[in-house]
Amino acid sequence: MAVNTSNAYGTITINDEAIACATGHIARECYGVVDLVGQGSVKSKNILTRGIKIITVGNRIYIDLYAILKYGVSIGTVTDNLKSAVKYGVEQFTGMIVDSVNINVVGVRV
């Protein structure tokens, strides 16, 4: 799937993989996130999109992240910061509404 928007210059289509790449960059820059890992159907050979599941319905985006966090950080604080950073970054990138960002913590690393 993809999201579409129109403006005075024409129609813009953004593929789910492009949204996943942007999400991967944003998520990996957040403090406390060590890596994103593929789980089940979210396995990807592309390192930028691994551990990210994008679902688009109309012009709304739903994001699932599978993350490994740094040992010793507050999981609640890191996940809250990660959610808000991903939501803001993807909305700025696409111009669409991000309805939900679900963070699945699959492990911690020292």
C-alpha cells in the first residue's frame, strides 16, 4: 500500500517502504534504542526497514516497531520519547496523520 496526497502541482504517492526507511532512521537516533529487529512477518533484508511494520489505510499510517533497548534506561521514558519522535518525524516527512505507533520491546542489551 501507499499513501497519496494532492496539491497544486499534482499527486504525491509515498510507498510504505519509504515510510519504513524514514521511521528506521528516526527510531535509531533516539536515545536508549540499540537496534530494531525483525519479528515474525516483519523480517526484512533491508537494515533500514528491519523491525518496522507499516500499515496504511486511506491517508492514515499505523506503525509497529520491534526494538531492543539499552540496559539501564527507563523503558517507559524511552518508549514514550520514541513514540513521539517517530510520530512527529513521519508526519513531517509524509504530511499524513500517524494514528498509532506501537513499540514492542523484544530485549535489552548492555
